[in-house]
Amino acid sequence: MTRDVWDRLLAEARRAHTGSAALSEFCAFPDDLAAQDVTAFPIAAAELMAREAGFAPGPNPFRDAFVAAGPLAMWRETYKGTDIGEDFMARFGCYCLIGAGGAFSSQKMWAWVVYMPADLHYRWHHHPAEEAYYVIDGTAEFFRYGEAPERLGAQAVSVHRSNQPHAMTTHEAPVMAYVVWRNGFETPPVLTE
């Protein structure tokens, strides 16, 4: 049963990824996937995402698959021990699908879900990995150092260069995004000073 949930999510990720010209150009969906065990680790934001009422009404298979896998996921606390603040830590959610801690491994691409409820700011941060955010549902304002901010909704993509500081803010709506790294897997994000 558990593996079925992850396989369904992987199928939806593949469908969205290969169906997006911007994501496919950023990197191909990996052909070296291997299943791996996941140790569930819930956080407060996992429950927020499961109960989120601010997403678009009706079915969204990709969003719904990420929500269904949430109780089985190893949720991340990337910024634990930093000065990012308790409110952010209580409301920001992220778990891996492909990569360390995820249900699948790949040497070519790592992928996560990121969830933020309405009215939350994800501070400026950076990492060596090149990254693409694909909005699954909701909207957010994306900031990239040296570029104009963009307000993006469903199926839009924001690409971040290696070590390019970036940030994100939700306003009246939540956001759920599929986040892809194509390299630089060994170094986690850090807050930009």
C-alpha cells in the first residue's frame, strides 16, 4: 500500500515534468530511479498542508498525490537552529520525493514538494544547485537576485542559477510547488546574509 502511494506520486511528477516545456528544458526526468525506504517524520506544516482549504477547488492529481504521501514522508527542517523564526518553522513544509530522504534515488535529479500557507515569507537563501520551482497550485511572489519579482500561479516555472539568492512570499493564497535540483546535491540551502 505504501509503495503504491509513492508510485502514484512519481507517476504524477513524471507527467507534470515531461508535460512542462520549461521543466523539460531545465533537465530531463531521470531514467536512473531506484526505490528506497522512507522513514516518516511529521512536522506541523504537514498537517497544515493536509487541511489546506485555499487551493483551487476540484481535483488536481499532482497536488492530491503530494498530499496523500504527506503522512508517509520524511519532512525536512532545513533551517532548524537558524534565526529564521518560529512562525516560519511552524508553517513552512518541504519533503523529498527523489533524493536523500525521498522514496526514490537518482544521480541526475532531486525533487521535493514545498508548501507555504498564505501570508508567509521564505527569506533570501541560496545553494550551489541549479533549481526550478514548478507551481502545482496556488500563487506566490518569486524573487531572484538581480531580476524583477514575478507573481506566479499554476504550471509556471521559476529557475534559480547556482548560488543566486532567491526568496518567495505568499500573499492571500497558499502555494504548493514541485522543486527540482539538477546538480549540487551535496550542499543544502543556507540563508543569505
